[in-house]
Amino acid sequence: MKAMILAAGKGTRIRPITNIMPKPMIPIMQKPVMEFLVELLRQHGFDQVMVNVSHLSEEIENYFRDGQKFGVQMAYSFEGKIVDGQLVGAALGSAGGLKKIQDFSPFFDSTFVVMCGDALIDLDLTQVVNWHRQKKALATVVMKTVPKSEVSSYGVVVTDDDGKILQFQEKPSVEDALSNNINTGIYIFEPEILDYIPSGMEFDIGGDLFPKLVAAGAPFYATAMDFQWVDIGKVPDYWQAIQGVLTGSIKNVKVPGHEVKPGIFTGLNVSVNWDKVEIEGPVYIGGMTRIEDGAKIIGPTMIGPNCHVCSGASVERSVIFEYSRLSDVRLVDKLVFGRYCVDKTGATIDLQAAALDWLITDARQLQQVKVPPEIVKLQA
């Protein structure tokens, strides 16, 4: 069976993380979020996976390649061009990406699944496909029911009693929302859906294709499913996702490594004297990370591999990416990666611009070696 993962977006709402990696490659406990989707597809018999790519496309292609190591076949459709020898992304929109693939060679020749590459889900895809076929639908949207207070953050789907879609509302106010069923970005399509999409132009599934289906009176349905759906479209979402994995509220992702103490997991060869640090779980510490005596780590916290937490550092409820060196600094509810420190609300500090990179820097940088005075005299 065939599927498509949408992975061409720039991920502007989760910047600055996506300045250095495409959104589908953002790690959930050291594993790209898109890898969980590929595994889910394979489990339900979807073994031919097409991916449209654009922003930082090489990061996705170099990791997944042809899909062999994930038990599927994978191929990529690049959206953009080459300017002065550099790849420049120019996404065609979610529906435009589908059409580009089909125009190249008719790939979608039977019922297929389309999903966004930036969410953790444990959906029973087999059940949804069966429902779709029973309805003889051209297109089916997988919905999730959320509290009415949350609808303004999502696209709302309005259906009749039979599940046929009557209307979409894009991020309505709580007062104006006609439903509390939201679009999860997971779709089941028949190949004939491509007849509704124009060639060679930007065209969106939610904004352009779906209103067209409603206007045409097409057999267009939606079903609300009870499943875990964790969107990481924004920085607060991502921070909350990591917190959820560590606390166990997100069930389909396990904390990796070895549990050295209750609630404390480590990768290989972590350098730490457990009697001389203050660590309260749940905490994950990646391999080859050094924790100096006197450091304080309070969970839920994830510290990536090859980090260095110095004796004066305190880390609470935070996410620290690989190769981060934390000096005499206290971090609470923060994400740290590269030259950026981001609050769980999304507020960002550019450490270099703020002249704070002496507090948080790259662990691979050579530290200045202090030469004893007697050695200096000998050298003179």
C-alpha cells in the first residue's frame, strides 16, 4: 500500500529550531519525529512511502535514504530549484506536492494515506481505511475531538450525522466554532482526488482542495478517532511533547537508554559521580555526556549526547540538544540548541548576539588550557 508524508514546509512556527533542521527531523528522545510515522505506516502495511521535500531537504533524504533500514521503500519529490549552485526550496503546497508526483508518473493508483510529517500519533490506520472504504469516500479526514476552549488553534470540521463534511472553519473563535472536532492533517484519498488539483501551481489541501470538494458535493467524509495525537508545530508543543514522554503521558514513545536509578536513564558512557550531583527524575542523559560534581538536574529534563554540564549549572524541566556546554547558568523551562536558548513559550535569545555564549556554548570547542607558572618560566 502507498502513502505520502508531507515534509516540504519551512516550519516557521517552530523557529529557530528549524533554522538548522527541517521540522520532520526534530528529535523526540533522539529519534526524528518522522521516523515514528514511517514505523506506524509499516505496521499497517504501507510499504511504499513518497515524501515531498523542500526546506533543508538533504537532511531528510540523507537520513531515510531509500527506506531499507526502516522496512519500507521511500522516494522523494524535491520542490524548488538550484540558484548559484545552492538548493532553494519553493514548496508547492500540500496538494500541489501530490499533483507534482502524479504528473511525473502515476504513483497513486489505489487508496492511499497522506499525513503531515510533524506529529506523534498512534492511530489505527487499518481501521480508518476500512471506514473510508465502507463509506465509498473520495476523501476522508481523520478528526480528533478537543475541548471547546482549544478549537481556536486548529482547523474545525463540521459534518452531518453521517460524517459527510459540510464546512471547514480555519481557527475560529471559541464563540464562532460550530464543532469541537479538529483536522489532524491525516487523510485517506482515492486516486481520483488528483483530478481536483491543478498542475504546476501552489495548491493547499485544507485551504484550496477541501473547499473545492465541498462545493462539488463530492463524497467527502470525516471521522473522529480516539487516538494519541501530539502536534509539534510550535515551540511550546515540542517542549510539552518531551515533557510528556518523560512523564509517561505520551505512551507510544519510550525513554531510551539504561535506567541507572529510578526515573533516571542514560546512554552509553556517561561521566558522572552520582553521589556528588543532585538529580531528580524523570531525566534522560545522552551518551558521552559529562556531568560535573555539584551540578543540579531536575526532571522532566532531557540532556542530549556529548553535552557538558558544569558544576555551577542547574537545569530544570528543560531540553538540551547535543553538544551543549552549560557553564554557571540556571535553566528553567528552556530549550537549548546551537546558539539559541528558547523559553517554553517560544521567546528566543540569540546567545551570541546577547553576548551570553560564554554561559552556553558548544561542548566541542577547545577549552583554554591553563599553563602552570613554573612551566611558563621554563618555556621563557
